[in-house]
Amino acid sequence: MKDSLLLKAYSENDFKRIGEKLLEQLSVHLSNTINENNSKVINWNTPENELLFWQNFLEKGNTEDFFNEIIQRTTHTHHPKYVGHQVGATAPITALTSLVSSFLNNGMAVYEMGMSPTAMERIVTDQICEKIGWDKNARGLLTSGGTLANLTALLTARKAKVSHDVWNEGHTKPLGILVSEEAHYCADRAAKIMGLGEKGIIKIPVTVNFNMDVQKLETAYRQATENGIEIFAIIGSAPSTATGIYDDLDAIGDFAQDHNLWFHVDGAHGGAAIYSQKYSYLLKGIEKADSVVIDGHKMMLMPTITTALLFKNGADSHGTFSQKADYLLNDTDHEDWYNGGKRTFECTKNMMSLHWYVLLKFYGEGLFDEFVTRQYNLARDFEKTLYSHPNFELAVAPQSNILCFRYINEQLSDSELNHLNSKIRQTLLEDGEFYLVQTKLNGIHYLRTSLMNPFTTITHLKGLLEKIKTVAKSF
Ligand SMILES: Cc1ncc(COP(=O)(O)O)c(C=O)c1O
């Protein structure tokens, strides 16, 4: 046993030594990135070279360098010039809860394999339900990401609304859902997984402002019904991913009520605005929803991946995966809320409720208000700056912290501008000072920023525009 690899892998001394060094490295990284000391947002490498590096490292690299290399060779979300994807700079304390979750490794499927995190999950999801404006019948759960949560919600919707028992008998008639053409692609994927097929995903066109055109709902619904499709759900985006524009949840909620449809709100990104005293108006009507998704790892400062899926009527959530309609009672006469695995896709999942609980306990929900409000304010400042620059054009005035804009030059056609903006983005990526992304809207190539970092200021964003102008002129 003396030379046992198992003993080595479980050495308390190694754990402490490596862990203390890592904590020191991450603290320095935190300070260096936030303060922009000698660090780029991304040290770009091609996939082939990165693969080669890690193949070589596995063979010849020094174990002592492992964590440092990882830190250097990943995108620095804590850097204020990180304005790219919708994952953000984790509040450091939630990295510690990640560590605790990984170490204690309770599987969460049944109560006794995660007693405390199960209780915390109930507490945090109850609080979100209350914030949405629901009563005590509401219940939530935490699951691994918005994609999975949206699929889970649609399965619950089918169980609750469809006239026949698809879960047990399979499809006996075509089913469908209504969704904006700007909804996240996971809605489409969920519908396909559920066997609705292309015909069952009825895409509602958007207005010039990229939100669902609610005027078109009635006709779309009637046409689908006349074609023999049983529509059972409608999804509102809060907001949609590409543009960050919120659908009119109030109007969609009314439509759902009038047609007895399940109303699901995909608030993966901007559902967190329920905490913002200034911007919660964007979610007007969310209380009419039957289910809501909010990602902790997007606008709530938590690490990937943790998502709250909330149900107005908790009993519905017990029916999602149940074989029979016996969901409320489990050999007992009270609600079986504490055996999470019965209501989630996952059997085993991590102790993600720790992140939500620790932020509430240490800082309170004011933290979410401060963060969302700050980032949404910043987007409006950036909007003003963009309007004042003749070389830039916005796709649409921002509602959240997502902005799509492009570099323009009157002498170039749209197709030349598309090419130019695509080259600008690639150059910025390889340069690494800033990190932003891109999207296409109505055939136009836009640069896209999600202002996820709490240390990004308007000065950084003005610097980004200057950089883009310099890059554009270099071609
Ligand atoms: C509106 C919306 N829904 C769902 C998702 C998917 O969420 P996740 O990445 O947590 O699976 C995203 C991701 O960007 C999103 O923006």
C-alpha cells in the first residue's frame, strides 16, 4: 500500500499544498484581470495548436504548472474587456461553493444524498417564485442549464395540456408549440427531441424591434389548428439571445390564457431582471406564466452551470416524468418535494443550490439588483456612444445588456460590410485585447457584445470602438 496511487490521490497533504497554491494563483489572477495588469482577455490559439499543447503536456508537462497553464489558456471572464458570451465573471465565493460541491459530491437524486443542498434548493426556488409574483402553490427546481430546463418545462407542458397521454402511449396526433423566430435554438431542439417535427414548431415572425409580433399569433394558431396540429404551449423570450430584446410577456400571457395554452417564459438570460427595481418592468406579465427558466450562470454571477426552473403550480412539476398521475403522493400523505430526482432530468446532479444560497446569505438579493441594473444601464450608455459615432450602426436599441452593432462605411455595400465586420471580429479575437462575439440578423453581420462583467465601464467600451476603427482601417 506504501506506493499506492490511491493513497497518493487521496493525500491530505497534497490536497492542502496544491489547493493553497491554487487559491493564491486564482486570487492573483482575479486581481490581475480586474485591474488589467498585463493580461489579455484571451491568448488566442488555433484548435490544432491547443490540442498539440495538451498532448505534449500530458507526456512531458510539469504537474506543478497544470493550473497555471489552464488559467493562462482560457478566456478571462473577469477581465473588464470581456464583453462576449452570456457567461460572466463568477462571484469568487461561488467558486468556493463549486469546490465544496465537487468535494462532498452528494448526488442529489434522493434526499439523503444531499440533505442540506436539497433544503437550500427549496428555499432559493421558493424565493424566486415569490419574486415572480406567484403564491404558495408554486415550486421550483435547479437543473443543469437553460437548454435542459426549457426541455423539461415543455415536457411538463405536454403532460399538463395535451388531451392524450403521450408519455405512456406515444404520439397519436400532431402536436405543436408557438415560439418567436428569434427564440434560442434550444427551443427548436427541445421540440425536435419531443418528436414535434418541423411542422410542430410554429415560428412567429418578429417586429422590426426583434420581439415576437403578437399581432400574428391568432392567425398562426388558427392555421396550425386547421392543419390538425394540437398547439399546447407558447414560449416568450425574456429576452431572446441574439438581440437581448424582451417579448411582450403580458400580451403572450393573455393569448395563452384565451387559448388554454401552457405559457413558458425562457428567462435564461434576463429573468434575473425580476431583482432589478429599475428594469423589472421588462418582465411585466411574467406572473401569468406557467413556468419560467432563469440561469444562475448568466446574469446572477454564478458558475456554469445552474438553472432555476420554476412552476406556478408545483403539482405540475411532479407530473413531468411520472408514469402515472400519482405524482403528489409517494406512499405518504404529503408532498415529496425533497426527492429532487423525480422532477429533474438528471439523476445525479451537483450541489448547485449552494451557489444561490451563499450569494443570498452573504450579500442578499440586492446583489442581483445592483448587477443587473448596472449592466443594463451600461448598455444604454454604450448605445448613446454608438449613436454619436458616424462609423457605427446599432441593430436595435438595447433593452438588456446585449448590443448588436456594426462598423459602417458609406462607400461599402452590405455584402462588403458583412465581410469587413467578420474580418474585424476575427482580428479582434486573435489580438486578444477585447473579446466580443458576432451574429447575423436579417442577413446583416453584426458584432455582438454581452456586457457581463461588473468592471466593464463606458471607457472600456469607447476603447473597443477606437480599436475597431483602427482594425477596420487596416484592411
Ligand atoms: C434565451 C436563452 N435560452 C436558453 C439558453 C441556453 O441556456 P444554457 O446555455 O444554460 O443551456 C440561452 C443561452 O444563451 C439563452 O440565451
